Amino acid sequence: MAMIHFLLVFLALSTSSVSADVFVHIDCGSSSDFYTDENSIMWIGDNYLIQNGESQVVQSSNSISHVMDTLRVFTTRKKNCYLTKVDKGGKILVRASFNYGNYDNKNSPPTFDLHFDGNYWDTVVTLSTGSVYYEAIYVAKGDEMSVCVAQTKAGQFPFMSALEVRSLESNMYGHVDAAYALFLKTRIAYGASDAVRYSDDIYDRIWVPAQVGTGSSLIKVTTDALLISVDQADYPPQAVLNNAITTSTPSQSIIFGTDFPTAQVPIYMTMYFSEVTELNSTQKRSFMVYRNNESFSDPILPPYANFTELYVSNFTSASNSTFSLIATADSTLPPLINAMELFYISDQLTDGTNSNDVAALASLQSDSDVLQEWGGDPCLPAPFSWDWLTCNTGTTPRVTALYLSSYGLSGSFPDFSSMTALETIDLRNNSIYGPIPEFLGNLPNLKELNLADNQLTGSVPTSLLKNNKLKLVVTGNPDLCTSGKSCGTISDTPTTSTSYGGGGGGGGYISPKKKSNKLPAILGATIPTFIIFWVIVGVVAIFHHKRKTAAIAALSAGQNGGGNRPHGTPQGGTNNAGMAGKIVEAMVNQLNANANVNTNTNTNTNANANANNDYVTVELADQMNSQETNADYNDRNA
């Protein structure tokens, strides 16, 4: 049911302050840092505001203004967005402007979609000559807002010429629920000769003049009031209340064409009425608003030096709808109107992608210059999600896949622990280092995890290896232990660092070979040999000493008539030589025994190594079978 209200504002009422928290004007495609236009509005170039897109200039024959003569064209990505800071919960006006100007010499103005904060806004239809703009008023749900353009037709590239964002008072246009936006259909200043905007309108609304045509029964009139109070309601600028249109006689009505679409659409309409002269006691201006020849308002009596505002909300109209102002029976003067605003009411605004996912993605983007080039809502509106992720179709969508292969990511492993809807994570061919975090094993929906060709270290978490439903790829990480067991005894450079968990349930893995430690065998052979050597040297020295002693004794015996030993053999010499030989033989036997022990030890070690090699071979064969089973795994970004 329609809501119809009248607001009568008097000069004596208190004034309100002007909200200027946000007052942003972006000159898209401009190389200038700053520019001040003829309306004293300062514009900033977008070189430091957006990284994608190409700066272009319209043909000189299509020049409109310094701001509208440049544009930024986007030839890649699903959507491209401008972001600006706003006050959460604050009401804002957003205006996006487009001037094709045949910048590409194709004489083919494109059509594309326009979004804001993850909501569909409108389909932009640009012109061969001249500009178009789209305006929305709504309550910001976050501390940042986005305006995006998205390609919808092959070869027709979206662009933007200018973007403006400014704060409104919280009570302005307050007769529509904050869950909905107002999309401007038209804003008219009746009787004005030129467009009205900043600085006449401190909120920089653009009021288009409506001239009275030749032969028309309508008459332009101008107020004789020096000051008109505009400090309440929706704060229309005095410049639009200074003039009005009326008819010649009270019997004539003012009829408005609306140019609505064929289908019924919900609308929000405001009309502004201010008497242009102070009436005497015999004069009366009284009229009513009719829709489709049926009255739906009380009598309106415009005040002098003030205004009455009528707003209508929550009703639908179509192309066959008409509105008219008709004088009441007791009116001595015809109806008049100073200004009007007409809006469509949007569908209910989205709350956006799941806040946990948004926070995790923001953290990921903060560590990557490349990923910072994406803005706006990650998932909405569908199907215009960011190029490197996919989302489900819930009312509050969740991110289900990250495809970040070869995106130049570096640093420690990003934290996705709050993104519990993830099913696929592809981070291959980056420069991520450090351990694989345990939280990956706790993601309840994870089915594919590709971490190949990074610089990961440590061990693959057991929770990943034991996940029978997970397809895991970690090849190309030479310092990563893939056994799932303690890697404390593994050498710094394992001979194998490949691990798949998938298909076969994550239990198949390749155990890295251990370097054989030969130090015990070397010491076992060297120490006994060293001891035996010095024992032999000692025995020989003793033997040599005894022979010398025996010779001296024999010499002494010969001098004393020792005829019974004609050859001078020392007494006891044969026995000493035999004893030394036996000692040497015993030492040699001991050495041989030690050598045999070392040989047996090495033989057993080699046997164990062969057994381990057989185990590795079996696991490798099983894993190759697992790889063949999962041969249909294809990377989305390959």
C-alpha cells in the first residue's frame, strides 16, 4: 500500500549541520593528480587508486569537459572495482558517469553491468555522443564501498569516466528501509534555465532543468522571496525552489510523464512545492496529486518562503502510469511545482560474502601486491566472483576454491583456517616457505590440496596424510619430509621428497633414504689395528734387546772357554724368537677376526638397506598406481 506524506517546513525551525565526512571525486583515466572544475569541485586522478585498466581519451570532436574527456577501460577480468572509505551505517550518494566519445575509433559504444558492494545496480548503455550517469543512495553496511563494472558481451569492454561519493544526512530520504537502495530515475528543477549542482546544492545532487516549451499551457514563474528555508526534510537547494511551473488557469492541470518500464516497478517519489508570491486574503492556491486519474493526496497549499515536500513510497508504477496536479474546487490559483525526484527501489541489499572468508582474503591480499588488484565483493553478484576463486550460491556465499597457481606468492603459509567451506586449494608454483600448517587438516570440506613447487619444509601433517578423501600434491619441495613420521634422523638433503595422499587414502608415501653411517665400522677397524701395530713394535723392540744381551753373554763365554757352544748362539735365543712369533701370530689372528666382524656388520647393514630399498620400491610402485588412478586431476589454471 502506498505511503503518502506531507512535510511542511518553516523558517523558524532549527537548522542542521552539513555532513561532509565523505566527499570524493575521481577523474577516471586522468594523469593529473588534482584538478578543480568550474563548480569548485576538486577531482583526483585514479593512477594510485586502481592498478588494472588502460587510460584513454575521447575524440576531440566528442569533448565535454576536462573530467569527462578521460576514461579508464578494462579489457581483462570478470569485474574491475573502485574502492573508497565511508562511514559504516552512514547514508551516501554514489554517482558513476560514462562518456564513450569514440575513444577507440570504432563508433561502437559498449554495454556492460554496473555493481556496488556486491549488488547489481544497472546495465550501462553508453552513447555515441554525450554522457550518461547513474546514481544510487543507500546506507553503507561497511567502512568501505565499491563500485564495479563487469563485461557482459564479447568485445564490449567496460569503462568509467568519473566516480563521485559523498555523505548525506542520516534523515535524508529516510522513508525507505535501510535494507534497500534508491536508484535515481530523474531529478528535475522545473523552470530552471541551467542544471543545479554544487555549490548551490551542498550535497552535489544534479537537478536537470525542465524548460517550458513553446505553445505549452505551462508557465514559468519565479519567486519574489529573498530567502527560502531549506534546512529540513531532504534539504532541497534554494536554487531549485526559486522557480516553478504552473498553468494559466485553475481549470488546467499539470501532467507528468514518467517513462517507467513496461513491468511494474517499486518507486520512491518526492515533490517540492513553494509559493512564489505572498498571497492576499482573496487568493488561495490549493491542489491535489492524482495517479491514473485517482486522487491519492490531501490538498496541498504551498507556503511562501518555505516549502512543502510530498513523498510517496512503497507503491509500484509502470509505463502506463500517469501523475497529475489538479486544483481543488475552492482554489483561485492553478497548481504549481518547483522540483521532483523519482527513484526506483532496489531489491534487498546483500550482506555480502561470509565475513570470515572476507577477512581471510583481506589478510592474504595484504601480503601480495598482485592480489591487491582485486576489489569489491569476492563472490557477488554472481557470476562475477574474483578470477582466482569460486563460491557457492548461498544467500551469504562462501568461498569454496582458491586457484592461486603461479601468482607470485611468497612468505610463510597464509592462514585459511576460518575458510571452512574450502574444497580446493591450489598454491602450486609459488615461493611459499616454512612448514605446512596443521589447520589444513582441520578443514572439513577440503578435497584437493596442491602445494607443489614451493619452498616448504618440515613434515606433512599426519592429518593430511591420513585423509582418505583428500587429493594431496607436494612435489617440488626438496626440503619437505613426506613420510608423515618423525624426520629428526633424515638428512638435510633427502633423496626423495614426493608425497601424494589421495585416491589410496593418504597412506601411500615414499620414505626418504637414510645415508649409511660408516663411522662405527671405520672406528672398529682402525682402533684394533692401531693397538696391534704398537704391540708388534713393542715385541720387536724386546726381541732385539734380548738378542743384543745374548750376544754380549756369548762373547763373554768365549773369552772364558765356552767350547761347548762353538757358534756363539746366545743362550735362550731360540725360545725368545718363538715367543715373538707366537705373539705376532696372535695379533694377526685378532686383526683378521676384527676384520671379519666388520665385514659381517657391513654385510648385515647392506642387507638391511636392501630390505629398506625393497620397501621403498613397493611403496613407490603403489604410489605410481595411485597417481595413475588420479590421472584425471587437472589444474584449473593450467
